[in-house]
Amino acid sequence: MKIKVLTTFSFNKLAKQMPKLIDDYLSGYAKDTVKGTRNNIDKGVGTDGKRLKLGKTSYRAGEQALFNTGEMYNSLKSGKGTLTIKKYGYGHNQGDFPTVSGTNVRNFIGTTEENKKKIDKKFIQDVNKALKK
């Protein structure tokens, strides 16, 4: 007895296209992260939902957090699957610098939930398309 199985998908085709799919996903995610990070700074809210603020004893108290000269804000760029930001901007996001009491300038680098859903949906569609023979 001989059994013949036919499929409508090709893992081989998917494997060949996977590097491009991943590069496209990372590029889209980096691009959306630039938009999301700028949006977080503009709205004064971190990715964790906490308000970005300067403490009452800060020399810039009452001003917008993370936007002094605009140099860090304007340094946000994406390209070929990477996100670039001034080193001190990443340091602020990670909490590497001492701050005065009441200051929160952490967790501001990130995309929005809406952008994440959009880029994930596109990735899944691209994978499904690549699977088809």
C-alpha cells in the first residue's frame, strides 16, 4: 500500500524567506518604536503607564521631563532593524543616572500597543503568505 500526501504549504519556501521577514519585522518595529518613544515623551507617560516627571527639587522642576534641548528627542532614528538614541537617553531609560527624589524618567523607550498589534499582524500575514506553495 502506498500513501501519498499533498500539502498546500512549503516549509522550505518559508525557510528561504525567513531572514527577509525578520528584517522587515525588526525594521517596522524600530520605526514604530521611534514614533512610540517620541509619543511617550510628548505625553509624559512611560511604557509602564507611570508619569514621566521631574522632582520638586530638580533644577528643571515644572518643565517637561526628557526634553531639555531636544537633542536626545531628535537623535531617535531607525534604520535596518535598529533603533538609535543618544547614549544618555538609553541610560535614562535604564535608570543608570542618579535623580532627585520624585523624579521618574525611566521606561520611556517603546512602541505603543496599537503599533505592536499592527506590526505583529503584518508579520503573521507575511509568514502565512510565505508558507503557501
